[in-house]
Amino acid sequence: MFEQYTKYGPQDCPIRTALESVAENKWKLVVFLELARRGELKFGELLRAVPGIRTKALTKSLRSLERSALLHREVILGVPTRVGYRLTDRAQLAVPILLQLQHWLLAEERPIDAPGDTLESAG
């Protein structure tokens, strides 16, 4: 079964590319998951929803998600003008996969990076 995944090298692996599109920095995945959980949010709502994130980091994460076509940015006219953010349909397809990954990680008796973890002991 593993052979079907080995045709890609480390630089062109689609799994790596997909994970980097949602988790290339400390905050990007957190922002992605918060939008998946709560739906459309405005910038200030996201800033309050993600404890510890700074304005610059949120802006960087949102721009990166938008460049990856995972985020829809909508300018809401009014006084003041506001901006709403929501996941694209493409991004919504990744949510169940990430939830399965979470389920797998939580089902383990110890953290994935526990001391003594090796390929041989994972068997």
C-alpha cells in the first residue's frame, strides 16, 4: 500500500504541499480551524477568538490562506468598512480530513512526539 505514496520526492509530495497550505506557520492552522468552527468572521472577531495572536500574525495568516485559495475575503461596505473572512468550498473539503487527523492523534495513548518514538516502535 505504501508504494503508491512513494512516487513523490520530499519536495513535491502533495501531502506536504497540502499541510503547508494550512499549517506553514504557528498561527495559520489555528486561524483556519477557527474559521471552520465558527464560519464567517470579521478581523476583530478573529483577533479575539484566537488567544495570543497579534494583528501582524493574523494579517499574515489570512493573506497566506487567501493566496492558497482557502479563504474568501469579503469587503462589507458601510461606516466603518469591515472585512469578513470565511473558508472557501475547497478549504471546507479539508476540514473532515483534519478532524480525522485530530481523532487519530487523540486516540493515541501518548503524544505523537513522545520520547522513544521510532519507526520501529510505531508498529
